[in-house]
Amino acid sequence: MTATASTFVFISYSHRDRDEALRIQQLLENNNTKTFLDQEGILPGDVLPEAIQGSIRSCTKFLLLWSIHASKSKWVEREWLTAFHLAKRIIPVVLDPTPLPDELQNFVYIGRGDREHGNAELFRAVLGYLPTAPVGVDMFPGAWEAELTPPDGSGMGLYKLELKANGQIIGTIEAKRVGTTGLAAELAGQLGINLGFMFQPTPVAGSWSYKPGLLSLDLVNEAFGQQSRFGIQIYATDIQQGVLHGTGPAGTSVIFRRKER
């Protein structure tokens, strides 16, 4: 089952809660739901109040991400009051213990339970059903390790990465092992370098995105005063197991494992 083409969700939030807003937007749009998220939905040249008011008027459901930050935002207050007076279906998503406004006290809200339970409540409230298949994008934020091994077995890089809900990546290359075969080993021998683990951890950063079945990482590594950029494709056909496989630059084999929290 999929969301109907007429489902249009306005997401109201404080910019201090933007990571959570982006996470929820990805969850909904991966289930064929159109959303409006201020900076995402406003075109160049739009007058901000008119663009927002028009989207609230045309939305089928109004998702209010409520927190201490939202309670102090005059902009969020304008948005939910507009939706309230237009008799829109308002669905509060409570991010912390901050009480809802008096006008919304009797509204059924999505609480601060575990993320999986919260996602289920979100789908039931917005889509009207619970998707039968796992939603891939929500499986990825967190800590991962990636082992990169070239086709000739000449070396191995161990990456420790943190995938953020907003699509960013931070981490390090913890180790790089020069193997006993291939060009890297030959070069190491010429330079008199002992084979084995070498190099101090170096920073790596970038971004990630997910389309059904494929997780894409765009990474930049800084080492020895230089930057190198490369991409990794992870084939996420069995997300639940926490061990994924893919390819990196020049046919590099990648094993992607979720780390224990």
C-alpha cells in the first residue's frame, strides 16, 4: 500500500530541530508522501509568509514538531495558529517534555517513545497505515565501520563513520594495512617500509543518501595536507542484518558493518 497522490504534509519546526525534521521528511517522502519543509519548499523569489500560508492552506495534514525550541519560535506559533484557524488536521510530534499550547492540549500527539514505535505512530497518523516493508533510510543513522579492500588484495582501509540523520558523515580512517602483493607492496619494499599497519588516523567527512536498495556515500579524506574525494556504493538488500556489501573507487570491495552502541 502507498500514500495517495493527494497526501501533502506541512512540517512545522524550529530550526534548532532541523535534523529531526529532515529525518521525518525523508521517512515520509520515501513512502510517496509530498512534504513542505520551509527552505525545501520555498522557491527563489517567493515572499516567505505568502509561500508558507499557501502551503498550509493546501496541505492535507499539518505536522507540528514540538519542543522547547518550537515553543519559543514566533514563526512556529504563526504556522500552527494558521493551521488551527483553517481547521487543518494538526498532528503534534512531541520531541521533549515541553507542554503543548493550550489550544492543542486535547489533540492526539506522537510521543517520545523509542524511534521505531514513534515511526509507526507517524505512519499511522499521516499515511493511515503502517508500511509492511522496512523503511531503509531510517536504518542508517548511527555508527558504522567500513572495510575497503582493493581487487588485488594490496591493502585494507578501516573506516569508522558516523552517519547523521541530516545526511552528513563524519569519521576517521583508523588504519591502512599494506598487503604482501600488488603495486602497494612493491612500492613499500622499494621505500624500505615494513609491511603491516601504517598511518595515523586521518579525518574523513562527507554526505550520504539512500534510494531503495542502494546507500551512497560521498567522502572526502584529508591526509598529509591533501584532500581526496571518492564515492562508495553499498547494496542495502538486507538492511536488518547490519552487515552490508558494496564497491568503492576502482572496484574496491567494501564490507559495511553497524557498530555496537
